[in-house]
Amino acid sequence: MAADLVLAIETSCDETAVAIADADGNPLVSRIASQIAIHAPYGGVVPELASRNHSADLRPLIDSVLREAGVAMHDIGLVAATSGPGLASSLLIGDTTAKALAVGLGRPFYSINHMEGHLLSPFIGRGGEVEPHVALIVSGGHTLLIAVEGTGRYRLLGSTKDDAAGEAFDKVGKMLGLPYPGGPSIAKLAESGRVDAFDFPRSMINSGDLDFSFSGLKTSALHLRARLGDRPVAAELADFCASFQEAIVDVLVAKLLGAAARTGARLVSVSGGVSCNLRLRERIRAACESAGLEPALAATAYSTDNAAMIAFAAASRRRAGIPPSPLNADIDPNLKLA
């Protein structure tokens, strides 16, 4: 058993997460100590509070996950942690803890790119192998299109020129006075709104490349918010959210299909926190069916920041013959995927 089990830690931002997975990266236990309530009064993540709570929560969470999995620390065969991108003070907590565990246990250590965790998460439970495909990653700070040949072999096709889709959701949610985080709050209100009530821009949808831009959409939302006055009625707010959400979804779907057409890929994946959005998932499935593509959508449990995706990425890298990471490797808050 010891040669197979993976223990992974994720502390890139404000969620303390620990998971134990089998040799193929299939999660046995995956748990998160959320800090949403801690940061909500500030409308965003406060780095000092995040790192302080990682320090307090991490060891008890590791012990809890081991007990739930029914294994002892010496049963772990591989240790992994997120090394970037993210908040430096947060990354250090998980990275240092994981390295200490690896040294103490005499086990290999894998330093994992947080975005690689998201990238590979749609393949959790699909038999372990990462198939060639085109991937759309939509998280709080990133909107990326990646051509994937296999584990560790990635090519950047497109990225955002300014705000990521998740940032646009959260900033506009804050603008509207909605609960933090703004993305899920907008999605909830959008359920009862009309997607064509307001004409928001679809920036760069016909740009001819695979890049994104959402800053213009955010500015348009700011101007519309001002025109609606201090207290928009519930119907106006629902229509605002539905129309705003649809503008983002239109761009994401169009660019993903464009990337598939350009590369000839028949399999496409979608991952990251924004991939929890039900409207996006619905539109992706419908668009793939029309285009004859196979969609692989990350399970919602593995879409937001979690350690199961880090464990899966580490297991995938080991299976691909990629050697463990040196213990003197540093974190990188600006770490690139491709």
C-alpha cells in the first residue's frame, strides 16, 4: 500500500485542502477547510488572514483525512503540494509542510502547478490516463485554452488579456452588492432572469485568435449599474445577471469550439471554479453535441480549489515517468503552465 498512496496539499489561495488518492490518482478522501466566511466581510481574500488560517487548519486537516481514509502516515508513498501560482504566503504553508512530510517519511515529493491540477481534473475517475485534447480552464484568476498532448506536454493556445472570467464575475457581483464570492451569487439570480434583457459586449469573440478580454464587459456592467439607480428591482437585477452571465458564456463557448476546430481535437475539457456554472456546463454540452465533440467536464467537487486534483496530477506525472521534484525547489506565485 505504501508505494501507491498519494497525500496532496493545496493552499494556493484561501482554501486549505488535503486529499489522499490511490496510485491512479483516484481520491479516497478529499476535504477542504473553507475560509469563505472569514474573507467575506472584506469582499475578497486577505493574504495575511489566509496564511494564518492555513497554518492553524492544515495539520488537523491532515490528521482528519488520514483517519477517514483508515491509513497511517507511514502508509503514504508519495507527497505532493501546490507550488504556484497563488499567494506566496499561502503557498509556503502547504509547500513547506509537504516537503517536511516527504523528508520525514523518506518518500518522493512532487511540486504541482495549481493550473495543471485544474487542467487534469476532468480526467479524475476516467481510468487514469490523460488523453490528447483541448482544455478550457476558467478559474478566479485565469482563463486559458491549452492543447494537451499528455501529462506534462502542454501548449498555450490563448489566454485573457486583462480580467479573467472569474474575476469579472466576482467584481461585478461586488459591484451589485451581492454576497461574496460574486460568481455563484450572479448565477443564482440569473436563473430567473432573461439572457437577452441587456446587450452586453462579447469582447474578442470574432477576433480571429483564441485570446479573451473581459475588462470591457466589466466596464459595460458598471455603466448599466449606474443607469439602474441605487435600488434596482428584483426583476432588473435578475435580468442584469442573466444577460451578463450569457455574455461570458457566449465567449467561452465560441473560443473553445474555435480551439477545437483549429487543432482538430475531438475531445474538449472544461475545468476551474467557473466550470461549476450550470449555464456554462449546459451550453458546452449542447455546443459539443452540435459540433460532434466529446466534452469532459470536471466534476463540481473537483472544480474549485481542492487537493484531489493535486493528487491526481502528481499520480499522473509519476505514471508518465516524470521524476520527482527537488526538495530545494521554490514556490512561484507567478508560475506558468505553458
